[in-house]
Amino acid sequence: MALKLEERLMIEYLRNKGYGIRRIARELGISRITVKRYLEGPNMPKYCRTAPYISKLNSYKEHIANRLQDYPDLTSFKLYNEIKNKGFEGSYRAVAYYLKKVRPVKEGKVFLRYETEPGEEAQVDWSEFGRINYYGRDCKLYCFSFVWGYSRRHYIEFTVSCDIQTLMRCHQHAFEYFGGVPKKILYDNMAQVVKFNTGDRVEFNEKFLNFALYYGFLPDACDVLAPHQKGKVERVIEYIRASFFCGEKFSSLEELNAKAINWCQQIADVRIHGTTHEKPSDRWEVEKQVILPLPKTDYDTRKVEHRLVMKDCYINFEGNCYLVPWQYARKTVMVKASEQVLSVYCDDKCIAQHALSKQKGRYIRNPEYLKGIPRVADNRKQKYRQAFSEFGDIGVKYFDEVLSSSLSNPYQHLGKVLKLKQNYPIKDITKSIEVALKFKALQSKTIINLVRRQIPPHSLNRLERILSIPGLDYNFQEVEARPLEFYEWVVRDKNG
């Protein structure tokens, strides 16, 4: 009797536990003679299959072959479902294992390596490097990579933004770092550079084209889904992750960038490059002789946006509020923001400048911008004086005397007198004010009553006699208004 592998293992296990032949045979349900032959035999009995193995897939292999011939990319799961519907009772794993053996191996794509002349080309790309605490905010961390095609020297800069202004500023920093510009820069269809790429036609971002025109380089885009065309910068990003960023400790973005530049100079530039077998710094001595010179002034890469100045003289920009001179409240202004400074313009004139805040939710102010702002009280006084000037000198005199009187809330009285203009002629109001001034009766009620009666000339003498009683003061203090029920209660209380 041929022992199965499991039986042999169990015999060895039980023998090591001290079991005898009889007990081992009883435990495993096999003959004592078989156990004895195994234990006393010079060699372990060889395991052999008692019957030939028949795969459940045999009946379906022709179907699988035909389907793969027509559709080489069919998945194992789809084929499994097809033959399952035809009666296959095996497992998905069996189908997947069989397909792995019979599916034709795809031929890999072949790429030609190309080298560029000195100063001819550079490659640029962005890559995400996790997150960073940036002035109390949790921000994505990006790495800008710039590599020269000939020398393989590169410049890297970490940022918390990858918008077009940041991209142009990083280019400027790279140009300044190297002291010149390449003739062409290759990009992988990033949205800040390429609006669309159909293969036959590429349209670039107009802002970036103006930037490229200023520095004299030609932007070029890879074919769609062909990042291998800028393989130099792709490999640089992998190199940055492995050789520099992994395990590096830093407390701020500024410290990280300082370490990155030091790494470029002390390690990346002086290593023996795997492709050129030379140091990038040595090849740079050739390349720097033919790069394009920098223009005399930097390109204006400031972010430009329009803002409406709020009534409190602040504008909102990227989560912070900045004060502008009070004369521009409720006006639309232009904001230009660089890396460090925010400038505000109105009619092409710079009206305010502030240090750009890295934090959020801040109010940034300059007290100089509020100098000369009219007080609310002074503004109201000027407004009312101008309104009473419509009544001539009499009106202005009445205005001054009301403000200098002991009347509580003088502007309430002035406002009620001005409301009379809606229903009565100015000459009648002026006449009533003149009479009230003559007898120092400054309350608005007096003037309102005089206007409503429109004082006929023949009754003026009688009114003067009434108002001219010696010892009377018509500037009555205002008293609390009480309902009639109050007085009923008083009378009822006095009568018991």
C-alpha cells in the first residue's frame, strides 16, 4: 500500500511522541505491517498518484483558446464566468492559473534614448511630497524639479502651491540659480502650461507663453500619455525621494528648501551620473557656455485680481483682510500679490502696500490709511447744516442754536423739521422757524404746529402776545409719555 504524504508525516510525528507500531496503526486506521515497513525501510516510500489527474478545464480549453485568439486582453474573471455558464464546476483560481500559462506574452514597448546638445533643452515637472504644517495650516507639499538635458544638473524647490504664479516664480529662481535660460523646456501637459493637447495640435496657456517669450525659451509638450519623453526629470524625482527627502527632518518650508539647495550642490551635482558616467558639475562647465542670458529685469509674476473695498475699508485676499485708504471705500481696486508683498491699485495708482500674510484669518492694517477719516458725528453735523442752509441764514441760526441748547437728542428735532419739506413750502417753514427763534421756542413741535396752521398775517400779533409773556421758557424738557390709564389709577387712589 502506497502511503500518502500526510500519513507519512503523521507516522513520523506519532513515532517521535513515543507511540508503538500497534497504536500508530490504530490511530491512523492503517495496517501494522504498512507502518512497520515504513519505519524499518531504508528509504522513505515515494509518493505517487494512484490515478491520473483529469482537469475540469479540459472540456473548456478549446473555448478559452478561441476567445483569447479573438480578444487577447480578455480577463480571467470574464472567461471564468463564460465557462461557468457552460457548466464548468471548477474554481476561478484554476482558470486564472491556466490563463497565466497559455496567454501570449505582450511585447514590451521599446523606447529610444536621446541626448541633447549643451544648452538645448531642460525638463520640468511637479510632484507631490505628502503634507506640511505651513504657518499653522495643513497643506499639500509640492516639489518643482528643473533638470538640464545635457549636464543633468538640477534645481529643486518645495512649495505649498502649484498655480501658474508659483510655477513662473520657480522658473525665475531656477534661471537665477543657473545664471541663464535653456533654448527649450519640455513639460508633461501640466494644466498651468498646456490648455489642451490633441496630438496634432497643442495650445499653451497665454500667460505662460508671455512668460516664455520674455525669457526667450520655447515651451514644448510631451505627447499625451507619454511621460517617458521627459524621462530625465522623472528619474530625478525618484532620485530626490530616495536620496534626499526620505528620512529628512525639517521644521519649516524655508529650512527644507535650504537643505534641498545644499543637497543639490554637495551631493547631486558631484555624483557620477549613471547614464553619462560623468559628474553633472563637470558637464555643466561645457553647458553653461551656451545657455541664453537673463534679461536685465525680472518678469512680473504677481497674481492679479480685482476686489471690492468693503465699507470698513478692508479688502479680502486669500483668507486675510487688508486695509486700504478710507477714500476708496466701496470702490473696485486691483490687487497684485508677489511672494512677499501685496499691492493695491486704483486707476493705475498704488494706494496701499502690505506684507503678504502666510497665515489665515488675519486683519492687516496701517493706521496711516485711516488718517483724516471724518468722524460720524462731524459728518452728520455737516450734512444737517447743509440741509438747513436751504432756509437761509434763519435756518443755519436755528441749527446752531438747537445744537447749543439743552434739548435732549437735538438731531431728532432737526430731523422732524427737515421732514416738513416733503409737504410744505420752504417759505412757510422758514417763517415758522423765524417766529420760533424770536421766542426761543426751539422744539420741533412748535415749528410743526406753526407750519400746519400756516400762520395767517393777522394772527401773528396775537401769537406774539401769547409767546411774549415775561418769564416763560419754551425750551421744555422732554418728559416720559404715559398712558391715560396711569392717571385713572392716580385719581382712583386719591379718592380712596
